Amino acid sequence: MIIALTPVEAFTVASVGLRRQLLALARGHVPDGNADEDRYFDHHIFGAMAEFAVARATNLFWHASIGLDAGLDVGGCISVRLRRLPGTGTDLAIRRKDQDHVPQVLVHNHRGREFYFDLIGWLYTKEARERGVWNERSNVWFAPPPYRSIEELIATFGNGPPSQLAAE
């Protein structure tokens, strides 16, 4: 499923990502693993845009948080992982701190098509770890396809978190 942001949406959401990135730099944070220094700004700017694209597809709330790492990216129940292409890979990246029961949505964005976000699929964190390959340098598991469909994500989470997540 491809989500196209309007120029106004892209500008608004990218400004949130820019503020996230500047705060991270001010705090001395740099991306983990093998991130290219020339693309540090991609991390938060296009990450915020990918979050917004998933929120639009699922019709869930996107909180434009800056400086907070207190929750999940979309609707309080979904985490988003963006891979810019071409780049270092296309697989779903899972971090150590990700909770097992959280759906992780893989989004691709192709350089030269900055307003278009391809929602590839998703897995629960636990599923992705079990079939993923640990990458020491990046400090993540990379889970290859196949993934669950975006339609299943929308059917499962599109009206808010399921009761077992809402209770936690």
C-alpha cells in the first residue's frame, strides 16, 4: 500500500522530524550502527513522515512528539520502521528494547520519491526476532519477508488497540 503525502502534510510532519533530529543532536545522540553521517537527518525527518503515513492508513492518531520516547509511534499501539532506498537494506529492523507484543510496521521510502511511503507489511516483535538475523554492528535483528499484510494490520488495529494491549 502506497501512501502519498501532500506537500503541506510533508512540510508539517517533516518539521516535527527536524525538531526531533535537532534535539537528538543537541543531546549528543547519533544513530546506531552503520548509519551514514550524510543521512543523519533522514532518521527523524523521514521517520516522522513514515509514522504519519501509517497513521493515515490505519486511521489512528499520530502524536507529533518531540523529545519523548514514552510510547509507540501510532495510535499508542504500533511501532514504525522506515528503510530509505537505496540504502543499507530492505528488511524489518527490530531493536532489543522493542516489546514482544507490539506490531512493527515496515515502511520503504525511495530516494527521489520523498512524498511516497510504501507500507510493506508488519510482524509482531516476537515473530520478527524469532526469524530475524542478529546484526552486531547495527545492534538489531533484521527480519526478512514474508510479512503480514497491511490490510490485516488495518483490520486488527484500525479501530484502536485490541483489548489485551489496551489493558497493559
